[in-house]
Amino acid sequence: MHPIRLISFGYLHLPADPDGRPVPPTADRIEDVRDRLRDPATARDILDLDGLNPRVQNVVLNTPGARELLDNLAEPTSRQAPGASQSDAGRSL
């Protein structure tokens, strides 16, 4: 399996374009999971922690469906299109 990098961001915390629309980070793929994962901010005891903290990771990963979501996000990187090089893996999913 090829390594992938997941970046979490909140649309309310993004810079805006000239029209005021949020500008998400540059990525090969963006997956909106707002309707599929519980907002970790609802767990008040972790509000001041970031996603690198094991307590935050525990809250997120124990949300029903979270592990399946991660498996589904990682799955395309384990397949490589015929004729694609290793450096092409994971692009344009």
C-alpha cells in the first residue's frame, strides 16, 4: 500500500478567496466528512487539544463508521492503474 497523508481542516477556519468562499488546502482529493463523523468539538474535554493528541484521535476513531471511512480513503492508493508509475499512485482519485 502507498502512504497517504490526511489533513483535517474546518471550513470556518480557512482563508477566503476574493468572493468570500473558503479556500481548502491543495490536495489530490478532498473528502467532506462533516455528515459522516461526529464533530470532536462536541467532546468538551478535548476542545483545547489538536488532532495529534491521542485523546482526540480516540474520540474521532471511535465514532461509528470512522475506521471504515479511513479504510475506504486508503483503498484507492492500494490499487494502481495499468501503465501508471509508482509516482502516479494516489493521484486524481
